Amino acid sequence: MQSTAHDFKDNVGAALADPNLQDSLAKLKVGFSERRRQAAERLPEFEALRDRARDIKDHALANLDFYLEEFERKVMALGGHVHWAPTAADARQIIGELCRSVGARTVAKSKSMVAEEIALNEHLEALGIAPIETDLGEYIIQLRHEPPSHIIAPAVHLTKDQVADTFLEHHAPLGFTRRLTERNDLVAEARHVLRQKFLDADVGLTGANFLVAETGSSMLVTNEGNADLSNTLPKMHIVLASIEKVIPTLEDAAVLLRVLARSATGQESSAYTTLNTGPKRNDDLDGPSAYHVVLLDNGRSSVLGTKMQDMLRCIRCGACMNHCPVYGAIGGHAYGWVYPGPIGAVLTPQLIGVEEAGDLPNASTFCGRCESVCPVRIPLPRLMRHWREREFERHLTPWTARQGLALWAWFARRPRLYRGMAQIANRMLAMCGRAEGRYRMLPLAGGWTRFRDFPAPPPGGTFHAQWARTGGKRP
């Protein structure tokens, strides 16, 4: 996927002006987040499970080399193959060669954000191999030639009417000439179209939520069952996963599954949890004849042992973006690459460089909601602050912003002067804005007032003044 992260501010402007996107995002705000809250309240040990999930991932990352080699041994003992891909280009080449080795013409894909990360579809198409997205959301955006806008709901930016128009445009040549208006009818039509593509596929390619070192299994969680058809019907199954997905045991997987579904969709468990353990055995009725696992590094190993390692705990539930006020206002495409939201603001600079994605860590209010709902307790605000510091050190921040920060730092080191100047500014803003209670325009605040009014300070003085008056107690 070609990055547009460097155009983040332009992307934001377009997102805020898109009425269909804003309509879709309004529904998101009351969907996943509320269901997650209810699911967590129904499970008294939920917070303890979050601690346990964090510890499992930390242990796996601290011993990643051991568990990856153990996973490889188990896969090979079962008759499968493991391929190590240091870079995205290596992963593309490996998968392309595997597909050509069986004369593949079509590949049925399911649930792989890593495939988006390495731009696999474009590579397969260049080889004359047709990739078919089988997850409903992925299928919709593939028809529209769009990237996913959410980790677990890739088409969440679209309205039902947009989906109906897309299906009519692409399905009419297949005989589906009626524009559908009901969600169930749209799903049924997609299922009918995709059924034959499953049967025709030569290779099935899936992602993995977890790789279990104990058994050599890849574990995939879905709600549609398309992954099971993708990995069972074709003669070759390829699992594409990044190296941090490995965990020690099935018991560990059980813990992680309990927090994953609740954090992602508010479900107690997803509809389908599939374990793939090697190719078809002699007495199996179905399954792939060949089983390959492609393990992608792509820069992840470089953060092991550093304070940025915490980002590798992510289990891709999407809870951080479901609760992020910035994501809720601009959606996923504005971030300009594969991973949106708070985890994208941390992961993207690591994978494609802070020079390209330096604006993303600044797209946060630091309200802390992302960290408070993360099932593995990733300190996302701290990690974003790290990238802001790297951006500042490399002089990637605009000159005006650097000078503004320097001026603020000068005052902040002189508390009495800082409080005095803050009181003067507060009084002036309160006095000049008391007529309307807000400002439509304000010098040096154009980035704010371009999209919304700036509120005039309420009575009571600055925060420092109120704190001194009340002793830190609420009035």
C-alpha cells in the first residue's frame, strides 16, 4: 500500500468534509465502544485477564527467538513449511513463488492486515494471479479499490447506500441487476458471488491472530467463516503473520481470546475460532495438501529490548481506535497507511519511518482512553510521545511549532512569570470574548478556529488560580 501519511493534514481536511464518512463514524461512536463496556462489566475478572494477557505477551517477546524456533519445529514435524521474511519484499517474493509452484490463478484471502502492509495484492496481480478478498468488508473495499479504514471493520467508513451502489455496479454483469436496500440481502448476494470463488481458488491465504509454539498451530478469529473456506478448500494454505504473533501455549491463547473478542466487538467470543495445524493428513476428509507459514519481521525485531517493545503486544482488536476521539472524527484513511488510530500512530513511524509518518503521533489529545481500554495495556500515549521527541530531535517539526515550543518552555521554566502571563492572557480572552462566549477567529489559533469556535474562558480565572483558591478540591 502506497503511503499518504505525509499528507496527513490534507487527508484530515478531506475526511472532515466527507458527509458519508461523518455519518458512518457517528454510528461507530455508539457501537463497538458501548458493547465493549458492557462485555467488560459482565466479566468480573476482566481487569485481571488484561494483566495476564499483558504478561503473556511480555514473556513471549522476551523469549521470542525460542518460541519462534519451537513453532517452526512443530510445523515442520507436522509436514508444513516455515519461511522467514526479513522484509516486505522477501515476503512478497516467497508468496509469489509458492503460488506459482502450484500454477495458481486465484488466491482466496482472509483476514490479513500484514498482507496490506506488504502490498501483496498488487504483487500477485503483477504476476497474473487474482487475489480475492473473502471477508465481507475486505471484499467491499476491494471492489472499490480502497484500503481498509479499520483493523477489524475495514469498510466501516461506508454507508449502506454506498455498499448497495458498489454491489450493483460490480455484480450486475453477473446477473444481479436489482439494487438491494436491506443488509441481509446485500450479505446474501455477496455470499452467493463469493461461493464459487472459494471453490475455484488454487491457494488460500489467511492471517493469524496467534501462532501457538506448543502445537505449531495458527489461530484465526472471525465472525463470517470465510477463513475456514479459504484454508480448507484450496490445495495450498499459506499463513502470513508477523513474528510477534507467536505465544507459548494453547492455554495462553485461551486467556488472550477472552480479552480479544470483548475488546474488539463486545462479544464474549467470536463466531469462529479456527486452529490450523499442518496440512491434510492421510485420514482427513478435507484440508490443504500443502501448508506454509510466512513469518514477517519488517523491522519489528529492531524494537525488541527497547522501550518501544510494548507496541509489539498489540493483538489487533481495534479497541484503541474505537475509543479515540481523533479517529472518531477523521476515520482511518486519513492516517494514510495500513494501521490507523493510536496503534497506527505508534506502529507506522516504526515501519515506514518517522520522516514519512511524523504527523501521526501528533494526532492525539493524550486523553488516555486508548491505553485505558487496551486489552494488553500498551502505554500508547507514552509511545506516541517518544515519536514526537524523535521528530523534534530530527528537526522534522515545522519551524513555527519548534519556536512556539521553545517559547512555551522558556516560560514554563519560570513559574511565577508563567502564571502572571497566563492570568493576563486569560483576562483578555475572557473580556474580549464575553459578548458571544467564543471566538470565530483568533491570532495564532487558525488551526483550531478553521473547524470550530474557540471558547472564551469561563469566570474563575486560570487553572492555577482556581487550584490555589480551592486547594485542589472540586468546587
